[in-house]
Amino acid sequence: LQHFEGETHVSFKSPFPDVEIPNLSVYDFLFGRVDPADADRPALVDGASGAVTTYQTLVGQIDGVAGALAARGLAVGEVVALHSPNVPAFAAVFHGILRAGGVATTINALYTAEDIAKQLTDSHAKFLFTVSPLLPQAKDAAARVGIPTENVIVLDGADGHPSLTDLLTEGHPAPEVSFDPATQLAVLPYSSGTTGRPKGVMLTHRNLVANVCQINPRMGIGADDRLLAVLPFFHIYGMTVLLNAALYNRAALVTMPKFDLVEFLSIVSAQRCTYVFIAPPVAVALAKHPLVDDYDLSSVHSVFSGAAPLDQELGRAVANRLGCRVRQGYGMSEMSPVSHAIPFDRDDIALDSVGPTIANMECKLVDPATGQEVAYPAEGVSAPGELWCAGPNIMAGYLGNEAATAETLDADGFLHTGDIATVDAEGVVTIVDRMKELIKYKGYQVPPAELEALLLTHPQIADAAVIGVLDDEGEEVPKAFVVAQPGAEDLDEAAVIAFVAERVSPHKKVRRVEFIDLVPKSAAGKILRKDLRAGEARRS
Ligand code: ATP
Ligand code: MG
């Protein structure tokens, strides 16, 4: 492993050799050449109905969408909003927008009219694609920002709006567009809004192409794989890892519009999915829910978790129960998103780490208190520090927010992730927690993620979340919100406090407990600790 040591400069490069990143648009990179042998392979499978879209059909639809948008006056660099859960047509529309030189801003399917309107305004979207079940809020939002009805396209059709079929039957050829993939924006996803208002993240064609090239050798996705696509395509994880990496490999994406355990298990088993992409809440269900035993999940060879911390025990429990590989990756919207992943062919890397840095990237850890770079360890594990990353997948900046961009991206090209991490002598990185979420108990740092993972090991705890709350002396103390397993009778506050106290150093003890029915989580699978904090604030 290479690392560079100067007086104040201690960074570490990916242990993997650089990969070549072709200077192509996303469309040319993914679909510029579809091998005739791949034309009839399934690109998308509707999980519920089993309907198949082949690669040949998909490319035809992409060209058709691009042609229809160009005929409606879409110019290179203009923004088109896509507001839809995971359905097969998402791929055609998403790549059709990019093919026409447009910039796709993907909108969370759970958003209210107000949230949608905010993103439409912020991104200056000219067109809005949606689906009929989401039309009421989409229509309301479009009206508020002045997008005319004929520019609100409803994929499955609705009175007074063009449908996807309408667009495709117009038969416009894809336009000839030319732009520089290195600088032309391709997408404007919004960060999850876990810690504040979601930010529009500007990612270029090169950013997206780079991230697929960087992760591809580590993921082991093959043309015969059938990937379960329940993680939303509108979020950067689903966009790059599913929509782009899977299609690049000519694998099949089996779509599911929203997570429901029974449906998830039936689709994985009926569609013989081989590679399942999840966030940690799904891992909790896979490890703990009794229903899992009723399904034949033997087709699954790999489960890949990202978006939030996966606990080692939990990961192992999933691997044992399903008899498959479990891997973890880390990233953020601002990195297109992946910077770290445990390679598919490495069984020896601890599951609570996020693996080595992917190719073409360089990182460092910086002590947030002193601004000093943390020394790279000659052996063992480094001290914790904020993870900074540089590479070809780093965003161009936040849309219309130079102050936030300047705070996050430094002059040397390092993105300050806001996450605290450690690195070991082999270059394997472990995420401790978000800087902003660390609880400070009498000056000691307590990572809530560590306590949540510990709580989940309790057989009577179905789910848990931890935040810092102020006690009577105004001291921040860890408080656990606990969801009890059905039938857990003797689980009370004292039992939870004692369980944690027996297993952690004194400053990390949970000092308050509240029982709740459901831990609030985002569509991408993150614990919404800010919602729990807001609940606390309302009561005090
Ligand atoms: P916002 O920036 O709007 O507050 P967000 O940071 O949740 O929201 P995303 O870009 O979707 O938006 O998520 C990136 C963050 O998710 C990372 O900064 C990190 O905190 C967390 N994350 C992602 N993967 C992992 C992982 N494997 N382990 C721990 N944390 C992770
Ligand atoms: Mg963030």
C-alpha cells in the first residue's frame, strides 16, 4: 500500500491499480455498443408481474425518450425531473434524459407536493416525469412552479398528460448532441436530508462513468446475475450501483417499487435473484424475522449493504441464515457515491469495516479538533479522524450553494465527508459515525451507531436508534429508542440499561430508554435521528 508522508501530509491511496476511465457520455459508455449476443438478455424485470424488458428494447426506449424530449425543445444542460419509485420504465426515462444531453434530477417518491416543488424550483426543471399513483402531489407541485401540464409526463398514463407510450410512438430519433463528458452535468440527485435540508449535488458524466469503472472490479456482477432493485433508483446508491453498474454488466434488474418483507422474500425467491442490494434495516429483517425461513432464498450468492452502518454480528447472521456472501460499501451522494467497498472476492475483511479505498482515489483522516492529519498506522489501526477523499468521482459542487461547496470541497480536491473513520495498516477503512451525530458525554465521544448495533444483538430488541438528549444538569446523555420484539415481556427500561452497561465502557452507557413502535427511517434506509431529536424538542 502506497502512502505519502510529508511534514504535515499523511494520505493513503487505494491499494488497487488505477483503472482507465473512458472519456464518454454515460449513454455511450453503457449502451454505445450492445453486443448482439446481449440484445435479448433481460435488462429489467418487473418484480411483481415478471414482465421483461430486454437490452434491445431498453436501448430503443432510451432513444425514443431522448428524441421526444429533443422534439419538445429540451436543450443540452437543461434539467428534467424524474419522480418515480422503481419500475422498469425508470431506466428508459433516466437514460433517455441523459442521452438527450439533459440533466436528470431524481425526486424522492415519498415527497410531499411542497418538497417536490422545492426541488423543481431549486433545480430549474423544465419537464417532470411521474407515475399515476404519485400524480396528485406531482401535479400540485408542477402547478406551483409553473410547469405546464403537457410537460408533466405520466409514465403509465393519466387524463390530460402525455404517457411514456405516447412519447415512444411519436418515433422521434435520438438527437445528435455533443458535449464534454468531463464537465457536462448528467444528474442532480439530492442528498438524503439526514442532517438538514437536502442539497442538490452536481455530478458530471465523467463522475458517473468513473464510479462504475472504479467499483466494477470489486463487485463481481456478471451478465447472469439477477439483482434485486428495491433500493430506490432516485437515490445515488441505486442510481450508480443498480441502474448503471448492473446495466453495464448486462445483468438483469428485478424492480420492486417499495420495501415490504413478504413481497421482497417472494420476489427474491420467485425471480431467483442472485445479488441483493440492501440498506441495514433490511439486514435486520433478514437476520431476525421468522418469515425468512418460509422462503427458498438459495439463489442468492451475495448481499451488499450500504447507505448506513452495518454491524458485523448482523452481517454475519445474514450470511449464515442465507448461506451467502455479505459485503459492505460506503459512500455519499457527493462521491457518485462509492469510495469504499469490501471486494466480493475477499472473505477475510471484517464486515463492520467498509473495506479498502476503491481505485483512483486518495484519502486522509483529519482530526476535527486540531485540523492535523492523523498518522497512517505502520501496524494496527489509526486514530479516528474525519475522512477526506479525492478522485474522479467527486462532485462538481452543490447546486447554487457556493458557501456549502467551499466548506465541503477543498482547494486540493479533497471532499470532507463529515464522517469519522479509522484506517488499518492494510488500508481497510472503518466508519465510526457521522461527526454531527456523535454524542458528547462529559467530553467523551459516544458513537450512536455503536450502541444501536449493540442493542440489536439483544434477542428481544427488534430495532433501535440512539440520540443524545440533555439530562437535568444540561449534560448530553445517550438515549435509546427501542422497538421490542413481538412477545418480549420482560424487556423494560432497566433491562435495556443493564444490558448495555454490562458491555460498554461507563461513558457509553445508555441513560434513558423509550419504547416506540417503529424507528423513523428514510427511503434509502437511514435512521432519521433528526426526527427523534425533533420529537424530544417538542416535549421539552
Ligand atoms: P444529508 O447530507 O442531506 O444530511 P445524507 O448524508 O444521509 O444526507 P447521502 O449522501 O445519501 O445523504 O448519505 C451519505 C452518508 O451516509 C455518509 O456521509 C455516511 O454518513 C452515511 N453512510 C453511507 N454508507 C455508510 C456505511 N456503510 N456506514 C456508515 N455510514 C454510511
Ligand atoms: Mg451528507
